[in-house]
Amino acid sequence: MTRIDDKFADLARQGRKAFVSYIMAGDPDFETSLAVVKGLPAAGVDIIELGLPFTDPMADGPTIQLAGQRALEGGMTLQKTLDLARAFREGDQTTPIVLMGYYNPIYSRGVDSFLVAAKDAGIDGLIVVDLPPEEDAELCLPAQAAGLNFIRLATPTTDDKRLPQVVQNTSGFVYYVSITGITGAAEAEAGDVRPEVARIKAASGLPVIVGFGVNTPEKSRAIAAVADGVVVGSAIVSKIAAGDSVGDVLAFVKSLSDGAHSA
Amino acid sequence: MANDLFNSFMTGPDERGRFGDFGGRFVSETLMPLILELEEQYEHAKTDDSFWAEMHDLWTHYVGRPSPLYLAERLTDHLGGAKVYMKRDELNHTGAHKINNVLGQIILARRMGKTRIIAETGAGQHGVATATVCAKFGLKCIVYMGAHDVERQAPNVFRMKLLGAEVVPVTSGRGTLKDAMNDALRDWVTNVRDTFYCIGTVAGPHPYPAMVRDFQSIIGKEVREQMTAAEGRLPDTLIAAIGGGSNAMGLFYPFLDDKDVGIIGVEAGGKGVNAKMEHCASLTGGRPGVLHGNRTYLLQDDDGQILEGFSISAGLDYPGIGPEHAWLHDVGRAQYVAITDKEALEAFQLCCELEGIIPALEPSHALAHVMKIAPELPKDHILCMNMCGRGDKDIFTVAKALGFEMGEFA
């Protein structure tokens, strides 16, 4: 059992939906993003997705791309991202942290060394966008062996034939990408999402969290109502980009989590 | 025989799209079903005679193949050593080797019922080739091009527009080929149903590196026949410039199992392969990593962040290299060297003066290496370099580098 498994068991007992928030580690700087992360549980966040900055985020829209650039310009690295997680973990032993990013910084560090360091920093799961099941031997299987959840993305192009392979080595939860496209672009419709969630739950036996295109408390509630939870990323990152104070960012996060939790 | 097969360098990639440890399919889940479908369609087309009949018909009547194999006599005399042959792929329609591959991918796209073609381009040669073939077949064409390249390759931007393509300047990153490829992938992940991504080099997720190589291999196949007709034997050394590496792979591949044929790939050394990373020599100055769907040698920092390369040639300005080159490098079948901007410019000028051929800056790098090694080689040594593009597009860049004001000639 990881913190992620515990969290979903807990939410299930309470009959609540999960609210998952994404921010980029080190955006706009280490201290500010640490302050935001530390405030997320009190703002109703059940699971924290921590973005690992990368120069070439091929699945992300301009909002997350620019967040990554700001972080890198501020000197953020993989190690500092882990340091940030560790600093959060010192004050919070229960809120799961999922590291989300691309493979090259991890590959560059070395998979074994990374997994030891990530586990030690208090990371609970990984979402690595450019590692489909065809490349499971790279990181997915070693991560599971090291006690980290490897959370897979399922998408509208993942058909019934492919779905069993996609969920086979997944653990923790499945992240359903509700649109074909990049982060922060189009809007997902709850009506389209509902049958997909049912299909993926049936195949995986895992909670299904829905992301991409969720940007308001109303949308957060509507999507959470048809899934086990909802992820908001670009909308929160936009507030940070606009220079909102940590308090204002967290107030916005609270409005989104209230939306999800009222579903 | 079994032993010969075991030792072949021509069997890759394996079923996972790997050349040794390089290559693979490092893409998001949204794209995975698309590249699997492409692989299936390509595997089918590869053994379909009607597919190749269509290709050869267009290569002959639309592109102008076979391109000549030309003995550069004055250059040979000037260098005083090895005999220098040029494979004249700059004489193709659109002025470069790029169209060899584009035709194959567009025929495949039409068979798959795709109506919208996207492409990335650096120097603009692949963009022009894609726009050209799309015009011929009445397909919608969108070309992603780094904003910096839009500026330095203005003539090609106008060509693409004349051909009916939409050119999208990419401002993310530093606005070069790498960033154009990111945005093309973002387009593809958004428009999955009707769109075909026509990649211009031997990189990207499997099956692109193998597919583009197969389409470009017409270069090397022709050289085998032409050289045998001209000299009664195969060349001793092949030389080609490498950005992503498609013209080089096309020349090299049909010779990989000819153990006596030496193979040299020439990377862009920019201002010099040094700690400042002002170059694009992925094999000479990079290390293995994962980008744009494949594992290969990349220019990157200690944290695995991708570095922008530097080269006077927009077509070589890419921080990676095709995975098959990475593998050929590691197993030692091919040798890879770097040539600086300065050396390439000297070769460019010499080729104009001695042979009456204005080469593109990309093959000028290959030519510069020919100039380095030919004088030391015996006169019966046969060098064959790939003149993969013509230099019309580069005259403004060269003029600037040589300190000419274009206005002076007006």
C-alpha cells in the first residue's frame, strides 16, 4: 500500500471524489512553489501532482511549457524537484505526491539512482508522459519494484483492443486524458467522459481520475461527478504565471476542490 | 550463410523499433495507436509492388531520378589525392534529397485516407518538399518552422506559401528545428483522426527512422549501380553530412554489409566542438538520451535538459541524430566527425569555383571533410560524397558570413 492507495481507500470510505492539482516545481522559483505546495492540502487537495521541468514538453500547451521554462531559468533541476518534495514531506506524512514529467531528466540521472532518491524524498507515484506500455521495461517495472506507483495515461485513442495493455502494469490510479490534445487546450464534456471512465475502471479495477481541459469550479464538479476524481493543472499554473500571491493561488485551488468535493 | 546473416548490419530495427539500445517508441499514449497503425500500413506497403511502382514512376517523372553520379575532376586534381565523386541529389525537383522520402510518406498517407499533412522543417527543404507533394495531390499542408529559421530561410518560406502550404512560425524554445518538431507533435496529438505527420529525417518514434531510411535508400542503391558502371567496383569511402541524418542513411544503408566500404558521417561542428556547446555534433559532443520519440545521442546538460545546437546551417541545427546512426557509431561500422562553420564555408566557395556547383551549406560540411582527407589518400581511392542539396537557399547566409552586402550587387 502506498500513500496513494491509502488516500483512495480513505476517500471511498468518506464517499468523496479526489481533487488532484498540478503545479510545476520551481515555478516561478523554489521558495514560492514550495509555499504553494505546502498550502495545497489545506486548500482541499487530495493528491499533489508535481511537475518536473523539461525543456521539450511535447504533450503540453503553452501554459505548462512556459511554467517549465520559468522554473529552468530559475535554476530548477531534477534534484531540486526532489528536494522540494522532501521539504513538503517533512511537514506532511499523508498527502501523496505524484511526480509528472518526461523521461529524459530521469534517464539522464539513471533510473536506479533516481528511484532510490525519489522514494527517499517522499514521492509516491510517477506519471511519465513519453513512456507508453511498449517501453515498460525502462521505468515502469523498476518503479513498481521500488514501491512507487506508476500511473498510466489513457486517452480517447486508447481503444478496447489496446486498453488491457495500457492498464496492465498500472497502479495507484489511471489518469484519463479527456481530450486528444495538449494540456490547457480544449474543454472536456462530462457526457463524453462518463462512458470512458466506466470502460477504464472495468478494465483496470483502479480509480480513474480525469484531467485536461478542466479550468473552473463548475467544470471540476461536473467532471468529478462522472469519475473518481479530477485533475486541474493549467488553470492553476496560469494564476502563478499572472503573479498572483500564494494566498490567491490557494484560494483559487480551494474553489476548485470545493467544486470536486461537492460532486 | 547463417553466419553472414548474423553479422549483417542491415537487419535493424527489431520488432520494438530498436537499433541496439537506440530508437524505440517514446511517445504519449495518445500517439501510440497512431504510430502502431502507421507501422502496420508501412509494413504492408513495403512488400506491395503497386506501392513501389507508384514511387518509381514519380521518382522518374516528377523528381528526375536517378540523379547523376558525377566525377568532380577539377576538385580531384586540386586536392591531388583520391578520386572524388558527387551524388547529385541537389538536382532533384525542389533541390534536395528530401523529396525522396516525402513522396513515400504522402503516398502512404493517401492510402491511409489522411487528408491533412503536417511537417516540421529546419532549413525549409523538407517543408518545401512536403508542400510540393501536397500541392500535387491536393492535400492540406501545414509546416511548423522555428521563428529563427523563418527569418534566416526566407526564400523557402515564400516557396512554401506559393505552393499553398500554411507556414506556422514556432516561437517556443529558441525557435529552431527542435521546437518546430515539438509543435508538430502537439498538432498531431490534437488532430489524430485526419492528420498524417510527415517527418523529414531518420528520427522520431518507430517506424519513422526505418521508413525514412528505406525511402532515402534509393540514393545508395543508385550509387552502387552507377559506380559499378563507372569504375567497375564499389567506392572505397562514402561521406555525407548529418543533421538528423536522412541523406546519410540513404547513402550508407545499401553499403552497410560491404565491409570494404568505409563510411563517414559529418556532423555540424558550428564554432567548434567544445564545452560551450556551440555546435550540433550529437555523436561527437553529446550523450544518449530520449527526445522526440526515440533514444539517441543528444546535446543535453547534466540534468538531462536539451540544449540548443548551433550551426550556420539551419538544416543541421538539431540537438539529436537518427537512432540508427547512434547505433552504427557505437558498433563502429561508421565513423563520425565534425566540421566547423568556417571549414564548411571554405568548401562551399571552393565547390562553386572549381566545379560550377553551388552546394547547400549542409553538404558543404561533407565536402569539407572530403577536402581534409582526399589529399592524403592514393589516387585510386574512390570517395563518394552526397551532394544532397543545392545552395540557392543559402546565398544570403553565406553573403552575410563572408561580409558581402547583397545590396552591392543590385
